[in-house]
Amino acid sequence: MKATARANTNIALIKYWGKRDETLFLPMNSSLSITLDKFYTTTTVQFCKDLPSDIFLLNGCLAGETDTLKISIFLDRFRKMVGENLKAIVTSINKVPTAAGLASSASGFAALAAAAAKALRLNLDKQELSVLARQGSGSASRSIYGGFVEWQKGIKEDGTDSFAKPILSEQEWPLSVLSVLVESDQKIISSREGMKRTVETSPFYPGWLDTVDQDLTIAKEAIKLRNFEMLGKIVEANALKMHATMFGATPPIIYWKSGTLEVMQRIQKLRLEGIQVYFTIDAGPNVKVLCLPEDEQRVYETLTILPGVQHVFVCHPGSGIIYFPDTRESKC
Ligand code: FM0
């Protein structure tokens, strides 16, 4: 009753922003991401007899009540599927530095879903895993797969048609993704809260919904054609549009810092200098930069010396979930 899985984190190119169902984590719009190779979560789940409650160890430390409760609620879905109420020891190692400005919830819940399902011998396919991972954190639905991934929003009320599917493997288009750290403080408003407030109060949100499907169609076409300029333009526009919806919220949400603008402006200047380079920004101040591998060094060197930049992490498309062979079953 023990299994270990690893999932990489992902960065959205066309963003998931807004839920139509908060309990089931059903999105208002479909989204598209690249799974990255550098940042991941490895999780072991062991279901044990006679364990009074779930135990969650994160990076070697016993997690607090709130985080453990989130894990327990998530595992309840798996326990229900097998009709058993065994509690579990969950051991996670997070190689997603919060300082990298990348969310760990995507890799975290994807790895947990995969390990829990395998530990219970549920024999789920990736689609089913994606549906389950989604219910821990929406973006986790995409981390099941490697490379370029689309999360189809689905239309059913029960969420069974809201899952991710792969569109291009990590080997098929080796782009460079630079994660540019401008601020390492924890964000004040979570994505969850930010998207909720935007849906409820922003007069610009309908504009987002009116156009995001078209953005996705253009991005998918660009990927099919391996047209980097076409992809970069729509990715950048989509991120700016998402942030514009937040500027219109009440109270407004501004995740950007001065370093964020410094990086954005330097990227625009690099384009004038003839380099194909584009940015995207999630619900935080850090910037993710897309470029072609042959320009990676030049872009890295340009951004790393900016006064507002603390660190630049160089990433590439990475794999979907992987499983590790069962180690010795420890008694519990
Ligand atoms: O990843 O409330 O998945 O598509 O990163 O846990 O479902 O943390 F830029 C924002 C991710 C939001 C876009 O939200 O929210 C994206 C974002 P949850 P997530």
C-alpha cells in the first residue's frame, strides 16, 4: 500500500483564470501550459492500518494542521473510490523553490494523486489522474503530462470532462523558459483568492472570457506550426490581459513590482535588437521568459545583470509524472 511518484511543475502560456465551480475546481476557460524540467515534487504515500489520522511530512518537517487537512480532504476522494478508510503517511520533497516564483501546488497535487492512486492499486489512466489532480489545484491537472499540455475546461457539472491532454511531447519543441526572480517574498493574495475576486468584481472579466478561446486557438496553431513568434505574441498578450482583469477588480490586485516592469521593458528592447523573446507572468511579480535555445545565453546574460533581478533559473520542457519502484514496505 505504498507508492512514490514525481511530477514537474508547469507554466501556463494561456492562463486558467476563474472558476465556474469552486468545490470541484472547474475552470471558466481552457488553458495551455509547458511542463518544466527543473522544478518538481516527489511524493510517497503509504496507507497504513491502525493509523488514527493522516500524517504529512513536507521537506522533512511535519506539516501544520491546515496543510495536513488539505491533503486529507484530497485523499478522501481516493479512499472513497476503494471503499476503505485507511489513513496515510504522505512524505513530500519539494524541489520547487518558492523563491523561483513558481507555484508548487501543481507539481504537489499531481504527484500526490499519482502516488495515492498507485498505492491503492486503483489502475487509473492519465485522464482520470488529471481529473483527480485538478481537485487539489486546477493547474495540477496539467502536470500529469510532459511538454505542451491543454486543459480542456469541460462543460459537465460533475467535472468528468474537465481534464488535461498532451499536445506536444517535451522532445518535440525544445524551447527555453527562463524563470526570472524579482522578488522572493510570499505573495499576499493567492491565485485562488485573486481569481475569485476578479470573477466577482472586475468589469474586464467578461472581456477575458470573450477572447481567451481565440487566444488558445492561436497558441495551438502556433505550436502545430512551430511558429515561435506567433506563439510568443499571443502568450504575452494573454498574460497582460489576465493582469488587466485584476487591475479592474475591487479592491484591485497588482502583483507586479518595479523589477517586473524592468524585465518586461528589457524584453521589449531585446526584441528591437532582433531577438525573439517573450514574457508571461502568473499571479505574482516574477517573470517567465520564452526564447529559442540559440538565444538562451544572450537572454540570460541580459536579464541577470538587471538591478531588479535576483536570480534567473533556466528551464526547458520536462516530462509528465514518473513512478519510482516500490522500496521496502515499512511496517506501520
Ligand atoms: O496556471 O485555486 O491552479 O493557468 O498560475 O489551486 O485551482 O494555483 F497565473 C495564474 C493558477 C493560476 C494560471 O491557479 O489555482 C495558470 C495561474 P487553484 P491555481
